[in-house]
Amino acid sequence: MKKVLSGIQPSGQLTLGNYIGAIQNFVKLQETHECFFMVVDLHAITVPQDPADLREQTESVAALFIAAGIDPSKASVFAQSHVPAHAELGWLLTTLTNMGELERMTQFKDKSEGKDSVGAGLFVYPALMAADILVYNADLVPVGDDQKQHLELTRDLAQRFNSRYGDYFTVPEPYIPKVGARIMSLDDASKKMSKSNPNAGSAIKLLDPPDVIRKKISRATTDSGREIKYNLAEKPEVSNLMSIYSLCSGMSLEEIEAKYEGQMYGGFKKDLAEHVVAKLEPLQTKYNEIRSSGTIHEILKQGAENVSEIANQTVRDVKERMGFLMPR
């Protein structure tokens, strides 16, 4: 089976966009691929984190993975920091990375804009991201549009290493699902729904109570006019809400248009909210069961043990090829 690797940062609560755009695809991929799903806590500390919040969110993201349907018997679920080989390979790949390549990263530009000083970790973390992928020789990496540039750097580093030290790394390919890959913000459909958006009403969090979900959707931005029609160019806000409706209800966009023909936004939003609530209710129930049982710690421990042998062997092979004196 081909190998798939992906991860989510434990910074902020996961959103409906994370669920529809990423985690649901993880659940499907585990049936046909060898999957590695991480909570990327080492990436999270490229910006300041409260220690208690970091621990809580790491556990929460892992529990949401399982609650959403990722099966630890089919896929490895682990915390990035529990496998030290990631950081070691990250440093080795940093030495192969050019300053200009890192300076061109748009995410670095966005996150550093307007700041008096920026930590070096934020600048070099694309090399660590490359290590996350290459340490398992992953074939496929589910990525959104905002991560394509980082995957291209990973591909370049794999090819650069292979050219210098002999063929070793698999050059990974992006996996971009055609449906649900990009859910947009409730307050601005030109921006991706993000857990880091300071406007709480911009995103539906996976653990939002039903009444909070209803309130957020009732206040979601809509386009001028009354027609409920899918048209990204002319009606981006309503089109985003229709996408969410379709993905949570199972109805096609055409069926939604027909159902609300001649109606105003109020009834459409009310029904949308109920579909979202119904979609998240079983996930929230399962999540609460996992957190109260404490089983997530054993799942993370077992996941790290499962992958460490692969990751450690990769680092040994890389160091030997690069000329390090290996212990005997």
C-alpha cells in the first residue's frame, strides 16, 4: 500500500473546515493506504504557546481524530514530539535548505508581517515539515492550496538529497480531494475557515454547542439579493454556505437550489444549522467518551511506538549516507 502522511497543529480548536477538508479524507484513506496521522506539536511552538494550552490541545486534536473515525488499528496516530527522529531529520534537511527557498515561503511572510522580531523556528520549519514527510518516505500528502509550496520544497529537498547521496527518498505527491478541500470563513468567503481567525464567529468549531452553531450560522455573511444559487463568482458567500449544506446533508447543490427556490436566506440558514448540528453531534459524543476514558494517552503511545522503528531507521540511513561516524 502507498504511504500517506498528514498532520494538524494543536493551536486553537479544530473547525468544520478541518473536519470536512481534511479529517474526513483521512478516514477514507486509512482503508486503502498505510497512514500516518500526527498532531504536529513541534510546529505549533514556532509561535509562543501557553504550556497548559499546548498539552490540552494536543490531547484534544488526537481525540478528535479518533472521534471522527480514524481507527488506531488501521492508521498510526501519534504526537510529532513523541518521535524524536522528526526533529533530528529536520536539522539534517535544514542544512540542505537554501535561505532563499525559506524566504519565498508565503506562510512565513504572512505570519511575520508587521512583527518587530520573528523566531528562527518560524523561518526554518518548512525543513521540519519536509522531515515529517520524508522520515516515512510517504508517497502522498493531503494538502490544501496553502501548503502546496511547502510540499514543493519537500520534493526539492528529496531530489537534492538523492542527487548528492544516492537515491533514497521517495519524492512525495500531493493528494488534493476534489470535494470539500476548502471550506471558507463564515464572515468572508475569500478566506479559508481557520482556527486562528480572531473573529470567533468566522468558524464553526467541532466542539461548539448546538446553540452556538445556530447563532454563528444565523449571523454568517450573505451576498446581496435573495436568490439561493451556487455561483462562486457572483455569490461567493451563499455558495460557501451551500457547500457546507451539501457536505453535511448529502444533498447535491442542485437539490439545494431547487428546495429553496423563491425563498429568502432565513429558512435556508436555519435548516443549514440543523444539518451541521446533526453532523457534529455523534462526533462530539464520541469525543467526550474518549476524553473521559483517558484512552487517548495509550493510543498516542502505541502510535509513536509503531512508527519509531521506521523513522529511526530512516535517520540512521540518512546519517550514514551523509558521512556521519555511526556507533558500532
